[in-house]
Amino acid sequence: MATNQQQERPSESEFSGLSREHPNTVDSVLLDGPLTDPEAGEQFVQDAFQIILEEAIKKGTNVNEKVCEWKEPDELQDLLDLDLVDAGEPPEKLLERCQDIIRYSVKTAHPRFCNQLFAGLDHHSLVGRYITETLNTSQ
């Protein structure tokens, strides 16, 4: 049986170890996790969304574009840089990889892609999936 009691919020003094200047630190100890530049991250998301909009949505649903830029696996291996590297890569390289993935993928929203599981692009559902993925950052 549920009670009507509300849980009390922790007092400000319970959070005294949190640093307001550097939210990734507590009592001058760096928390585990990636250090990020929020502005650079937001710019990357904007650039990636622009690629998605132009290459996957607009071109991917354009009847005058190909359903798939077909390449044999050996050709794809030569075209795509699939080697794992020890260090991270710059945003420009990641955006290039995004374009390549879209370019060589089957466009299942294309008007000439016929399959019982696909029926074009539902823009509203796509936005819902973006929101879901944005809020579920554990993956």
C-alpha cells in the first residue's frame, strides 16, 4: 500500500563536496567519465544531423537517387577505413565515416525499396526515436 509521505530532498549541505565550477569533480577529485567540451559536442551533433538530413532523409527518400550504392564486400573494405586505432579521431573524420556509412547502406525509406517490413519514412516516428536515443545515453 502506497503512503502519501513525500521523500525529503537532501539538504544543500549534503552536496557540499560538489564543485559548482567543475561539475566533473567532487572534493577536488575528478569523477570517472569523459571530459567533454559541451560546445564542441553540440557542434558535432549539429553537423551530424545535417549529414543525416541531407544524405539519409532527403537523398534516401528521393526517387531519383539509388536505393543502394552497391559495393562488393572487398570493395567496401578498400573504400572504408575500418582499422581500429588506439587514440580517438577528430570530429571531421567521424563525420566522414557517418557519410560513408549512409552512402553505402540500403535506404529502406526509399520509394523503390519494397519489403513487407518497410513502408517509407515516418518523420514523426523518426523524431521520437531521436528523443528516445538522446534520453537513453547508457548505450
